[in-house]
Amino acid sequence: MHTLEARNICKFYDTRDGVLTVLNGLCFHADRDEFVSFVGPSGCGKSTLFNIITGLLEPDMGSILVDGDDRTGRSNEKVGYVLQKDLLFPWRTVLENIVLGLEVRGGNKAEALDKAHALLKKYRMQGYGNKYPGSISGGMRQRVALMRTMITDPEVILMDEAYKALDYPLKITLESELLEMLREERKTIVFVTHDIEEAVTLSDRVYVMKARPGEIVGEISVDLGTDSSDIPTRRMSRHFNDYYELIWKSIASPVSAAEEVA
Ligand code: ADP
Ligand code: MG
């Protein structure tokens, strides 16, 4: 049984030009301790897929299973979502933004505050609890967005291009922290990016998507030969280029790359 499993997910939209097939029969899975990425061009349906996984959107066909339970079209407390834009509420302090994750679920306020303080400490942001999002850096805001998800203790964390807008050094720091967190907390991370380098560096497994209709055209298991969470160390692995090439080939020419693997 997989932590997260999607079976034959299809999504269509009626448009003025006829029916648009956004997702065409997607099947995939992700397990505990696993970092799984989806790589694909803009418009291939990555955000639509995430909205289906979280139950915000219902697929026209197929099902989403979490720990073997059919959760299609229903919200799920086991799945947390970190969006591309951090989407913190500017009128709430950092602490109030973090507890929001639990507040919306009607949790105990004092307990939520305790958890939020523990998270601030863990992510080396003690002293920032009473600041407002507008007065902290973009990297810190992304950390707060992650804490807001982590406070609900999800099994699966979905991240939609969460680090896209950050400076390279900052991105590397946050990604190293993320891998460290995955190792300690034993979660499942499902990550969306259009950046092959990022996917290879972070992932245990990569699904390659193409657009119109959105389909999975490749699945690549990555083994960089290191257990390090340090992004530069992973990036400099001598296996890195091989995986980069494999993924690039399946994007550039899905059919021939598939033949090559087979
Ligand atoms: P990605 O996140 O990979 O960039 P999206 O999931 O946002 O892609 O969008 C996939 C495709 O679905 C795009 O072509 C987009 O225009 C289309 N789309 C998304 N939402 C709707 C909608 N509500 N109605 C019609 N088309 C939509
Ligand atoms: Mg998107």
C-alpha cells in the first residue's frame, strides 16, 4: 500500500474551443521517506493535479488514495500544501500565520501556540514570532509557510514551485533544510518544478510530464550515491549529469527516451 496513490486521473475543461484535456490518465505513487518530483512545462497540469490530490478539485475520472483510503474529491488532513507564493496573511504576525494551519481545523489554541513556538525554534526563527510577514525576508516567509503546513503534522507535503522566486543561495539553504526535515520527520514530499536540476538534486524519483494533454511520459529513480542533505554536495555528485541527461531526453523526446530505457 502506498502513502499516496493516483489511479488514472483525468481532468477535462469545457472551453470555447471545445473540450480541453488537462490531465490524461495519470497514475503515480509516493511513499514514506520519499521525495518525489513532477517536472514538466508550464501549463502541463501540475497545479491542477495538486488541487485534485488535496481534494480542492474533483477529477472527471480516476481516484486518489491516501494510505489506501479513497479520498477522491475530499479534503484530507493527511495532506498538506505549500504554495508557490507563500500567501501569508500580512495583517497576522508570523506566529499567528503558523497557528492558522491548526486554527482552520478548530484545534486547541494554547496547544497550537506551543507547537508554533517549537517550530520557530526548530527552524531557527525564535524572535520572529511577533514580526509581520512584510518585515521579514522572502526566504523566511517561505519557512513560515512550511511551518504553517508542518504544524498540522501531515503525512504528505505537496510543494508547488515553492522556492521558485528565491535567490539561488537562499534556495539552496531552504532545500537543504527541507531534505533534513524529510529525514527527521519521515514524511512524503511531492514537489513540482520545471527545473530539471532542482528535480535531480532533491528527488528520489522523478515523474516527467508533457503538456496538452498532461501526461506522464517518464519515471526516473534517482540515486546520486550520497545520503547528504547538503544541496551542493548532491549537485556535485558524479552521477548528477547522467540523470540530468536522462530526464532532459524524456522531455525533449518522450518516445525515444522511453525506448532507450526499455
Ligand atoms: P501548470 O501548473 O503545470 O502550469 P495548470 O494546472 O495551472 O498547469 O493548468 C493546466 C492547463 O489547464 C492550462 O492549459 C490551463 O490553461 C488549463 N486550465 C486550468 N484551469 C482551468 C479552468 N478552470 N478552465 C479551463 N482551463 C483551465
Ligand atoms: Mg502551476
